[in-house]
Amino acid sequence: MRLVTFDDYRIGVLRDDGVHEVSDVVPGWEPGDIWAMNRLIARWDTLRPRVEAAAAAAAPKPLDSVRLRAPNPAPMHLFAAPANYRAHVNEMVQQFGGGAGASGDSADTLGFFLKATGSISGPQDPLALPARDFPTRRFDHEGEIAFVIGRRAQGVSPEDALSYIFGYTIVIDATLRAGDGRHEERVQRKSYASFSPMGPCITTADELPDWRQLQVKLWHNGEQKQDARATDMIVDIPNLLSRASHVLPLQPGDVYTTGSPPGVGRIAPGDKIVVEAPGIGRMQLDVVERDW
């Protein structure tokens, strides 16, 4: 099943004929409810039959008639893996001569970092760069596979980790690079508003049962820049989940974006980014200059 959030944070099931609204199934849902997807995921085992029935009964809304939001606009945590593809580690050393990976560090030794959840935006929203604030600094795209937590996970083993995954989505981990003598914390440089486009949906794990088949591709102004499979990761998806769950309890709806493949590149206002993953879908984003 492909779940979406749309318009005034309504919940829907995305099918080939459009979006089938199921908001009324989510306990306590009301317009503007940015936490609804978390509650739906937390109660999925009992609510799924009602979601399926409501989707079957609802008239489809054409996809071009709705505004897709991030499928989970307000997870409690947005985890991210640094330096999780060896080829990306190498390209960062070649381009910048330092940073994560320069001393042999990777997601295997660095663990995870957190992005502010306020940086999450939708698959149809522009990626807005604070270019006037940083006229000589570089902004980059990083297209990534992300997994969504289905139930509270604490001290989970890698062998059991997949049973805690609700589904998968795509995240672009946009980044302001360090430079000009400035080295702000990674969390700040990656947490500007709109720097975590997510979507277009969450595809439930039963439809993507083998994480090894996950793939992500990204095009920048029509030129393909990234193409990688989950099997290329240094720390694989079960171990990313397991290791994080030994730091703190993971909550239903939490999103973990698994690291950028090689092919990271500079973006600027006026650019167009397309990122897709088979079984999940595609996001097409305009890069603009922030107006505030």
C-alpha cells in the first residue's frame, strides 16, 4: 500500500487512478493534523482493514488535483546516516579534502546524526536555498532511500530489525557545505527549511519485502547524477535500525534516511531535481532562492 498526506494534511491511499482519502479512519483526525500519519502507523495492525475498506469506498481524487505533502510531515525523529557509501566518501575527500570519511570514518564509526524535522517538505514543494545569506557557499543535493519505523524499537537485533520497518520513502538530504572559514554544525547546515524533501509516499514494507532490491536515482537538470542500490551501503538497513535502537527508543513514524550515494552535486536557484525509487515513486523539485 502507498500512503500519502495531502492538502490540509489529509491521509490517503495512492493508487493508479488517484488518491483515495482515508482521513476519517485515523483517530482524532482534523484538518491541519500534521501528526496523523504517526498515529496511523502506531495503530496500523488494527486500523489497516479499515484503511483498506475506506480506500475501496472512496472516489479517487486525480493526482494533479491535490497537493502532496511529505508522507510523514512530523516524525518525532529524522535520523540520517553520514558517509554510508564508500564511493561517496571518496568523492567528498577528492572534492573537499576533509569532512566525514577523510580519516576513514563512515557510518560504521560515526553512527547517525539528526536533521531538524522542521526541514521536512513535500514532494511538490520547492527546495529553497538561503542563497543571499551565503553567496559564496555551496549547496548540494543528496538523493537517499529512507525507511519508516512501524513500532517502538529499543535494543533491537539486526536479525529482528526488518520487523520494525513500516515502509520506505525517498528523502533528499540537501546540504550547505562548510566553507569561507565557517564550519557550522552538520545538523544546522542540513536543517534549513525545505532541506529534507520527502515523498511522494510511504510504500508499506509488505510491498517491498527485500530491502536489498531498493534503488535510488537522481537527475540534476536532466543529467543523471546518482544511481545506487541499498546493497552498496557500508552499514545496511537492518544494522542502521539496530544500532540506533541501542542509543534511544525509535518511535512509530520515525524516518531514517540511509545516506547519500556517490554523484552528489552543486545546486542553485533555477535548477530542477528529479529523484525516484522503484516501488516508491518520483519527486520533481524546483530549486529556488528563499524569500525570507
